[in-house]
Amino acid sequence: NAGVTQTPKFRILKIGQSMTLQCTQDMNHNYMYWYRQDPGMGLKLIYYSVGAGITDKGEVPNGYNVSRSTTEDFPLRLELAAPSQTSVYFCASRFTSGGYNEQFFGPGTRLTVL
Amino acid sequence: GQQVMQIPQYQHVQEGEDFTTYCNSSTTLSNIQWYKQRPGGHPVFLIQLVKSGEVKKQKRLTFQFGEAKKNSSLHITATQTTDVGTYFCAGRQETSGSRLTFGEGTQLTVNP
């Protein structure tokens, strides 16, 4: 099991550019999440999904979009990048129910918008 | 909306000293989780507490969930350099479904 994988690891964007952050999990988890973490801060939920075809907004969804066409993949789209989107982005997944509800995190994508 | 506050923001200790971080929620939680993030790394799950007044131990780590299910603490006995990192609590409300609200974290540094 690779767990949760994210690509790219690092990216520098210019203001106004767009990009897609990729997230894949091979644990057959229904629930998937996107968080952003600003320096020295906690995790803020951007979007989440409870299964293929179902997505919902978190605390800070503005400037982002997501899709969930398969159980494994949950890409995050940034349109018209802004300096305020400079952050570390973490994707996470978890089992639907039963036992611990722990979230498994990917290694993160470090994004800089200049 | 739900808020989860965590204190202190930073803690510097000498190796061998104890460490405690506290987590307080503005609303009653159905459960609370604790994560550790090493510098430059990603959050890693430590434990989940569900019951009022619950206490769980993992070697030198002791986790507590308050009677009112609105606060929690993590205590590390005799810190080691391997304990360095940021410790986050994350609470789940009854009404928040699958979402967790993370505290801002406590960054622990341990001087050898």
C-alpha cells in the first residue's frame, strides 16, 4: 500500500495561473479531504468528499474547486492563483465507519504564488 | 462555527522535563483526535478519545478527554528529542458529520 500520494511535491505559480494538485489513495477509503496549512498554523479544511460523485465545501473553499469521479482520486483545482494561496496543501482520507476514524495524510504539496 | 483553541502555541523544554498541551472547544464534541507533525512532515494520527472523562496512555503519552467533552489534554512525561514536533488536537461535532476542526497546534522543541 502506498497510502495517500500527492503530486507535485513543490510548485511555484505566477499570479493568475491555474494548476491541479493531484491526490490518490489506494486504501479504498470513501472519505477524502483537502486541507491547507499556512506557516505556523493549523489545518483549514478546503473541500471534502464522502464518496465518488459527492463533494462539499469546508471552511475555506473560495478560489478552489474539486471533483471526485473515482474512489481513489480527489484532485484540487486552483483557478487564477493569488499570493494568499501560498501554503502547504495536504490531502487526507479515512474509512467510512467503524473503529478509529483516523485520517491518513499525504506528504503535502508546497505551493508558492508569486 | 465550531472553534478549537489550543495552548500554548510554543513550548521549549529540556530533555527529561514534562510537557502538556491543552485543547478547548467552543462546542461539545463527539470525539477528539490528536495528531503529531514532525518538522517538514505531515500530520500522523496518535489517538482518538470518545467517552466523557476518558484517559488513554501510550507509553510516555497520556491523553484525557474532559467530562463535558469540550476539552482535552496531552501530557508527555520525560520528553525526549524524538518528541519534537507540533501536536494538534482535532474535534468532531455531532452535527459536523465527517469533518474535523483542527486546533492551531503546539510546537514542541526539546533541548538535549
